[in-house]
Amino acid sequence: MSAPPAGRPIRVLRVIARLNVGGPALHVTYLARGLADRGYETTLVAGDVGRGEESMAFVAERAGVEVVSLPGLSRELSPLRDALAAF
């Protein structure tokens, strides 16, 4: 992947329901880091890790990827929390 065209950088927003242990958390972290290294402006938004799950936010932190927390966004369906996360 090459750098974005000269001028204003391309902005990429990635949203993941939770940064729990597993491949998707690694994927979004490494993709965000790789895009940033190529000049893209990236933002990674993550919801809440569920009960009994371990967080992989430390992987993003070590990679220099800032994670914006979105409380209420989670895997479980909840009309109230879903509305709060959307708001």
C-alpha cells in the first residue's frame, strides 16, 4: 500500500465492538499502525470488553495506536446501551 496523495491526508475510522483476545483485535491494531506509518490519519474506536473476556488494548498501546473508548458499544444486544453508543 502506498502513501495517500499529496495534500490533505486520507482519514480512516475503524470501529470494533470490543478489543478482546483474538485475531480481530490484532487485525485492527496492526492495520491502524500500518496506515499511520504510510501517512493516513487513523482513529480506532473500541467498545466494552465483555464479562469474562480479557482486553487486548495493551497491544494497541504498545503499537502506538490510540484507542478511543466508546462506552456502551459491546457485542451483547441492549437497546439502551446501543442507543447510548449511537448517540
